[in-house]
Amino acid sequence: MPDPAGAAPEAAEESHHSPNKESFAALALGAMGVVFGDIGTSPLYAMREALHHTRHSVSSELAVLGVVSLVTWALILIVTVKYVVFLMRADNKGEGGTLALMALAQRSLGRQSTAVFFLGVIGAALFYGDGIITPAVSVLGALEGLKEAPGIGASLSTYVLPASAVILVALFLIQSRGTASVAKWFGPITLIWFIVLGGLGLYHIAEDLSIFRALSPHYGFVFLVKNGFIGFVILGSVFLAVTGAEALYADMGHFGKTPIQAAWVFLVLPCLLLNYLGQGALVLAHPEARINPFFQMIPEAIYWPVLILATIAAIIASQAVITGAFSMTQQAVQLGLFPRIDIRRTSETQAGQIFVPQVNTFLMVGVLILLFAFKTSSALAAAYGIAVTGSMFVDTLLFYVIVKHMWKRPTWQAALASGGFAIFDIVFISSNLLKIPQGAWLPLVLGAVLVVVIWTWTRGTQILADKTRRDSVPLLELSEILKARAPHRAPGTAIFLTSDPDLAPVALMHNLKHNKVLHEKNIILTVSTAGTPRLSDDERVKIEPINEDFKRVIVRYGFMESPNLPKALGLCRRQGLKFDIMATSFFLGRRSVVPAAHSGMPLWQDKLFIFLMKNAANPTDFFKIPPGRVVELGTQVTV
């Protein structure tokens, strides 16, 4: 099982929203576009879907008051109390998110916990399940406003699906060029979007001021009791209003805790509440508006500007999810959960600007399949939510570990702190499970596939590491042997990459066996991942002299960083280890893995592991090693 450590951007690079470099207002504004994009597009469809299930159950008035009450208290209890007040206190050196929380929980335990590890894996897998639905439901939900366009809506309805596809394909295609040039507009545009949401809500609240009764949890409770099982089903639609809440925690490292909290409390939450209250007041005054309350609340004079703004907000929300998937993949690779993947930087100055081609293609294909399979945002909403609720439940369970072991609280306090959140999570998970026949099975299947992939990769790498350890010679023992029988010396420096710094690397043994030479200087280099997001230059490199022939160098990265070995080795000069990188040979061991039916993993898993190994990124590219300085020596091993 890999060490859940954490990585950070290169020491010379700053996070793309460094709290030290930007003002508080700029950080809060930046958070608007990245953190709140998903939850900010929920008003497009959340009320519509919740009211859809109430048509024949209770009176129209109680249905509206009950749904608005449930949405209000879901925003308060789940987003504000759980994430903003409590979970954002459990940060890993300023970073949040499931994998950062997993690494923090492992560190607080002081040992490797299989349960915590698998919780992190499940949470990460569910994140991708959510990420593949969000762009489709957000963009489609916005463009469905074309159907409500004054006078010409009926003639435009046939263009909704193809227009959504064109926008989403264009969005994925521009990812390789980076989004730094347009990202600066995300915050201001999303700020305008929230102001418009709040303004539309205020405009319609005046139609029926009695909607303020919905602020009382009493109406939500009565509504659930009178609806019985239908009320339980409706909770799955109510949860749509809080999808994206986990982004507050996951993106904490980009903007800082306080700017995100301030933006939520003083602007985002009030605007969302005003909009939901306004939709409720509109439906109370005009019951026919329940079919699509958001677009019915837009005055005809400003319909097209608001529709265009809604579409841009949906694109920004989709971009935030795509960027989050790239960041999650980078963390997973650094933590050893995934094979090495081609991760490209799209900005010389902003460390957070990365592009992962395989993930981008996977998401684009998945989103387009969803788009044409489900065709409407209502159908997609049935598949939406289960992955988010599962991911939130994982956060709650990991939070228990943090409270008990890192904050040193008694078990009863830890259970009380996380137990209340767990009740809400379980209720919403149970409600969303009822959507499985309508499409909620999709993110669960996707998450299960990713869990199998991660499990196979981590198990396979552990088996290979154990076999290598059994078959290898300790480095100290080899150095004594070489003293007794000195091989021929080659000029220059040789760097041997290995995952275990205490053992003689396979490439070194092959070099001695077949070439019968030893370089004048030999560096045994190990790259490891720390339990924190970022490391400073002073923490990056550790040099341990073994004897006059060998030096052990350990290069460490946080789980948010991309390795760059030449740059890291340049830091060795500060510690007295000097060599010319262009007169140095890097020796890499390449293992040819063959399946074994009666040892290690089952045969099908062996074949999956071999497939993952063959498709992993070349270590030369991954570690940014000059290609002309690399020598690869192979060996065959079974799993």
C-alpha cells in the first residue's frame, strides 16, 4: 500500500492563487468562479426536480413551502455547518479534498491504515463519477432555457442538445491550451451571476411574502411526514441544491480558508437563499410556473442576457470540475494510486494550470455519451447526486479519525461530531439510491471500476516491490563486495533511480553484470511523496554519503507537486554535491511483467496490472529527465 504523503508545486512555483500574493478581496472573487460554480448552477434545476415529485402528493402551498424549507436547511446544515464551519478546520497544510484528508488521517494515526486508505480511494473514485455528470447537467440545464424563450421557444427546442454538445466539445478541446488567459474573468462573471440570482429572487419574493415561512424547518418536517415515502424520494432532488458543496473544502488550498468562508457567508449563501425563496414565491402566486420555475422567473425584457449569463456560468462550473479532475489525478499519481500519467503544465507562472490528456479525453467521451443517452437535464438529474453523497460520507468518516486522533478528542466527542453529519449523509445516500433504475447506477459503476483499477495498481506495485526486495542485494553489502573486487571505472556520474534506497538498484546490478563497469560517482536516487501538499527547497533534497563510491539522494515532493528531477538535483549544489547534468547518465530499470496464474493476484488482475504498466507514462518524461542522458536496463518479473 502506498504511503499517503502529499506533494506540492515546485518550490519556485506558487499556487495559482497564492494567499500571500493576492488581496483578500481578490481571493474571495477568485473563489467565486472556481469554488462556487457547481452549486451556483443548481437553481437552474433543483427546485424544478423537487417540485416535480410533489404534484399529486400534498397541497401546492405545502409542497412549495416544504421544498424551499428543505433546500434552505440543506444549505445551512450541510454546506455551512459541515463544510464551512467544521470540515475546513481539518486542512492538510492548507489543502483540502478527499485525498488530502486521507493523508492527514494517516499521519494523525501515525501508521498505515488500510481502512483509511480505502476510504480515500472510494472518495476519489466517486469524485470522478460526479465529475462526468456535472458538465452535462449544468450546460444542458442552462441551454434548456431556449425552450422557454419568449415567443420562439418551441422552434428553438430542437437545438438544445446539439448546442450543448458543441459547447462541451469546444470546452474540452481548449483544455490543452490552458485557461489562464480566461480564468481571470471567471470570478467577476460568477459574481455577476450570483447578484442576478439574488436580484431575481428579490423581484419575485414580493409576489407572495408568505414564502418567508419556509425559513422555518417546521415546514420541511411536516412536508416529509405528510408525503411519507414520496417525501423520502424528494430528498434526492433536494440534494441537487447542495451538489458542489465539497468544492469548498477541495479548493481550499487555492484560495485559503477565510476568503472561501467569507464569500459563502456574505454573498453566495444569501443569493442562493433569495433565489430559492423567489422561485417558491413565484410558484405560490402562479402554480403553473412549477414546471420550470427558474426560467419562468426571468422578466421578458432581460431574458436573453440572463440566459447567456446562465450558459457562461454553466461553462465556468464545468471548467472548475474538469480542473478539479486534473488536480485529483495529479494527487493520485503522486500518492501511488494511479500509474504515471502524462501531466502537462499549461502555464509557466501558475502551478495549478495543468492538463492531463487521458483524463480530458475520458471526461469528454463520457460527458457526450451521457448527453445523448439522457437528452434532458431532468433525466441527468436522476443520475446526479449519488456520487456526491457518497463522497461527502467518506469525508465524514475521515473527519471522525481527525477529531479523535489529531485533535485528541474523546471517542464520544468524535462520534458526536461526525455522527450528526453521518445521519444526514446516510439519509441523502438512501434517497439517492432510489434513483438507481433511472441512471444513478452510472456513477456507481464508474466509481467501482476506478476502485478496481486503483486496488489492482497498488496491490501489483506492492507485489513487485516485495519481489524486488527479496531478490536484491543490500546496498551496503554490495559496496563491501566492490571494495574486494573493484570493477573497471568509467568517468562521469551515474544516477540510478530506485524505489528502495536501501537496496542495490536492478539497473546498477545489470550494469555491473553485463558492462562490468562502475562510474566514478554513483548516486542512488529515490523519489518519495510527503504527507503534505507542498515542500520548500530546504525540505526537497536529502543527501546521505554511503562511502567514496556511493551517495544516497532522496528527493521528496508533496502530493500537489509535479516532479522535476533536474531542477531538484540542482539543489544538491547547496549541499556540496556537484555534477554536470549533461555529463551524467540516468540508469532506469525497466521491468517486463508476465502474469502468473498461481501466485500474487488473480490472473485477470495480473493482466489488468500489466496493461496499466504498459500504458504508464515514460519515466523519462514524467521526471523531466533529459532523454539523451537515459539508459534503460530491463528484467523480467512475474506477478
